[in-house]
Amino acid sequence: MKPRDILDNIKRRFPNELEYHQAVEEVVNTLEDEYELHPEFAKYNILERLIVPDKILSFRVTWTDDNGNVKTNMGYRVQHSNAIGPYKGGIRFHSSVNLSILKFLAFEQTFKNALTTLPMGGAKGGSDFSPRGKSEAEVMRFCQAFTEGLWKNIGADTDIPAGDIGVGGREVGYMYGKHKKLTGDFTGSFTGKGREFGGSLIRPEATGYGNVYFLLEMLKLKNIDIKGKRCLVSGSGNVAQYTCEKLIELGAIPVSLSDSDGYIYDPEGITKEKLQFVMDLKNLYRGRIREYAEEYGCKYVEGARPWSEKGDIALPSATQNEIDADSATELVNNGIIAVSEGANMPSTNEAIAIFQKNKILFAPGKAANAGGVSVSGLEMTQNSARLSWSAEEVDQKLKMIMNNIHESCVKYGTEADGYINYVKGANISGFIKIARAMISQGVF
Ligand code: NDP
Ligand code: 8G0
């Protein structure tokens, strides 16, 4: 079957899974030529086998709130592919979580993990539970109940979850603790753990820092200095915070942040001190980004995203589909030079096409945000070797990995006119590695 026919078939068999279609379509669009070049891919039906997840676990999570009400949520784990290593990918807790979203995330994770050069397969999991407004005790009970549904299917050599939207160090700690209690084993069964029990230095920073390292490589090829560049950042969670931290360190000027209620625009720039306010606000008090505008007297726009503001570089770091065709057009008209995705699939396929048509430097999440899972891979190495590396060592390795990913994208994505199609580069590079592993391991 040709890639197009496989895509049509997937759409027909899973008609309501729009995010999954979108992620698969983005890959299929860039793979057609490469597929033709290697008849063995079609012979072993590699593409279809790589699109359909190995296994999907779905379970009910029952927990009790502080008022004694018994609640139920859904829990899922999509074990997408373990062709090149154990399943690896985060856990998302958000009211919007459904199978389509987790399937798209697990699919992209498989390609991303292949790009990192570390031996990790792809997975994603989560629940439609929202930690927002829940007490500390409720979050703990939920995490424990979720782990009860999952624990038999995960493990340091099988499937290693981590955080994602709505799941930070606190939640990973509770899940890790429950997993340890049920198995009796102290192993590297999760990443993103606390420092005291096997967590890696630089893991919290890794996704944001890594995205900026990737951006630096893109700019370097064009002889563009990041200093003084005005950066539109969305989100205000883990990825957005450390993206801002690295941008500020390098002399760039982040001017926006957002959350699910709205965005702030601070034309004077988010400084180190203002960023500390955001970190305390979000990580300690679990407040809203609106409070930044109240504190510093800048603009706050309810129910909107920052893409209509003027900036040189956009680093979307909140969630999927936050940049649509209209936003992309606005960004281009306002003179954007680069878009580097911290979030997973923040741009729609139509938005990507607009960036590429206008020859904007565009880095897809599966390349630009791979720093997070890379340092998770380094955490796994440290856990199994029973040692811990210094922050400098981990940061150095992170930089090297991001530079390697950039190089692979250039290798496979440079087009006849010299434009680097990072989407194509990332997809082909990841695909070839996984396809070879699948062929070598036989048909099953
Ligand atoms: P966090 O939960 O720490 O932060 C998420 C941020 O995005 C919050 O500001 C949140 O606002 C906002 N947000 C979430 N959902 C929506 C929505 N539907 N609409 C508008 N805003 C929303 O998550 P992370 O920072 O870890 O993750 C952000 C993105 O980066 C995700 O796409 C994730 O998959 C991706 N990613 C994360 C990695 C990591 O290491 N953490 C690694 C690679 C990718 P609010 O506070 O209102 O919920
Ligand atoms: O560490 C991880 O496995 C992880 C956590 C959150 C997100 C991601 C990702 O790459 O999207 C990976």
C-alpha cells in the first residue's frame, strides 16, 4: 500500500480521532519519496505497522474527594512502539485528555525518541482528571489510584512514564511512591523524579533549554544573533518557564506568556525577576497568568493567545493546535523569522504550510522539544548505573544531543533551493532508524 492509501485507511478505521489523523498526515506528507526509494518498507508494511500502536491500555480510575464523594476518571497508556527501546513517554492529566490526543502524542514520541539517538521507544498516557482546583490530598489519592491501574504494565525495562501537562514533580513523586509500594522495587520506573530519589539534574530545565539550543542552531546557519530578539512564548508551565530562563540568559527578550485563560504581553520584556514571580505563581501558588499583569501593570488579554503581537521569534509552549492558519498568517505578516515548537503539535498542518511557504525557520516539536525526553533517557542511564551526573555534565550532553538532532534534520530535510524543511528532516531521519529496527526483528 502507498503512504496515502495507508493514511486514508487509518482515517476510515478511526474516524473520530482528529489529532491522531493530523499527526499521521504530517508524517505521511513528508515520507512518500523515501518510501518509494526503499521497496522493503512496503514489502514489510512498515508504515502501517508504525502508525497503529503496539498496545493500548484503558482503565477506570476511582478515587475519593475531600468531601467523601467517590469519583471516576479514565486512565490510559498508549504503548506505541518498542522497536528501538522500552516504551517511554509522559503522562498528561487534563480534562481534554482522550485517546485521539494520546495516540497522536505516542506516535510523535516514537519518532522523537528515535531522533534523540538514545535507545527509547514511544508511549504516552494520561487521564481526563484535572488537577486544577484539587487539594494536595486529592491529587495524591488520584495519583495513587491511577498507578494502581497502570503498575503491572510499566517498569524500568518495559515502559517508563514521566510528567507532561498537569503532571510535574509532585505527581511523579506520588506515582513513583505507589509503584514502589506495589512492586517492592526501587528502580528507575519513572523519570522526572525528585533529586533525592534518582531524579536527574537539569530534567526540569531540559525541554525549554533544549528548544532554545535547537533554535540557536537554526539561527547560526543564517548568521542571526539571538541577542535582542523579541520572543513570543505561550504557556507558563514547565516548558515555557525554562524557555524564558534560557532566552533571558542569552540576551533575548521574552515578551509574552499565557495559560488556558488568556495571555500577558509585556513590551518591556520578562526579566529574571519577573520570571521568578511567574515560577512562584505557577509552581507554588498555582495561580493564573493574569496576576502577572496585575503585578507589573502590563496588558492581559482574556481568552486569547499571543500570536497577534509583534515578535521576531515564536516559541509555542502550551498545547496542541494553539497556532492555526490565521495566527500563522498574522505572525508572518508581523515579520516573524523563526518558530520553534516547545509544545507537541502546537501548529496545525495548515499553519506549518504557511510558515514553510514563507521560508520561515520552522522547527517541529518532535525535533525542537526532544531535550526533555533526552534528559529523561539520561536519567534512566544514571539510575541503572547507580550514579548521578553534575548539572554541567547533563547540560553538556543535552546540548550535544540537540545539535545532533539539528544536524540530522539538515541532512534529511534540505531541499533543492537550500531551504531546510525541518519537518521532513525529522520525520525521515526518525523513520529510517525505526524501520530498519523493525525489519531486522521480523514480522509480528
Ligand atoms: P505544564 O502543565 O507545566 O504547563 C502547561 C501550560 O500550558 C500551562 O500554562 C497551561 O495553562 C497551558 N495549557 C495547557 N492546556 C492548555 C489549553 N488547552 N489551552 C491553553 N493553554 C493550555 O506542561 P508542560 O509545560 O510540561 O507542557 C507544555 C507542552 O510541552 C505540552 O504540549 C507538552 O506535551 C510539551 N512537552 C513537555 C515536555 C516536558 O518535559 N514537560 C517535553 C516535551 C514536550 P493552565 O495553567 O491554565 O493549565
Ligand atoms: O520524559 C518524558 O518521557 C517526557 C515527558 C513529557 C513530555 C515528553 C515529550 O517528549 O513530549 C517526554
